[in-house]
Amino acid sequence: MSASDLATIDFGLRALLTLFVVIDPPGLVPVFIAHAGHRSAATQASIARRAVVIAGFVLLAFAVVGGPLLGYLGISVEALQIAGGILLFRIAVSMVFGEFRRETPEEEAEARTKEDISVFPARHPAHRRSRRSGQRRHPRHRGSG
């Protein structure tokens, strides 16, 4: 094998490992069971297959179009990394201070009765209720809010 072949194999293995860590299949098992566990095995297999195919197309689309789109918008990879770091920091701070955001009873009921759950946002900011509209807070955090 040449050095070029080894570099290609190394890149492929790193990319595959990165995808595995980002997608986190073991971490998605409880989510899948919570949303599809009450359905038949055939329906579960169909949902899983459809979700994998759609996720693959989304990943492929971003792999092909992502770089040119960022270039067109004038966003550098470094700026995207910084923005991602800021978002991760915000999530970490909310976890440290115990700011829990729960789904509403309506959202939970919809998730349980929805026919096709193969594609849905796990959390979408537009669906969150504000604290003023009655969002439950963690017991440690008392006061108005």
C-alpha cells in the first residue's frame, strides 16, 4: 500500500468514527423505544428504515452542498466552529443550572399518536413555552420566573 492509500483509509476511518459519535446510535435507542416501542415490530422496522434513509440523504446533501453554501453566505468554517462552541457552552450552562425544558402535554400526546414518527425534530425552539406562560421549573429554582 502506498502512503496515499493509507491516508485515504485513515481519513475514511476518522470520518466513520466521527459520524458514529455525532449520530450516537446507542443514545438514540431509548428515544426510539419511547416513541415507537408500543408499535408492532414490522412498523418499528419500517420507521427505522425510513429514518435512516432520510438521515442519509440529509447528510449527503449537506456534504455536497454545505461547503459551497457556506462560501456563498460568506461563513468560514472557523466562524461555524465558534458558533457551535457558543451553542454547546449555552447548553452546558443550562444543564449546570438545572434549566429543564419539558415538552408540553399536547406535544407528548401528539408524539404518541403520530402515525409516521420517522422524521421529527427532537426539540424545536419555536415549540418551547416561555417561563411566563407556565413552564415548570426545577424545584431548586424558586421565585418568579
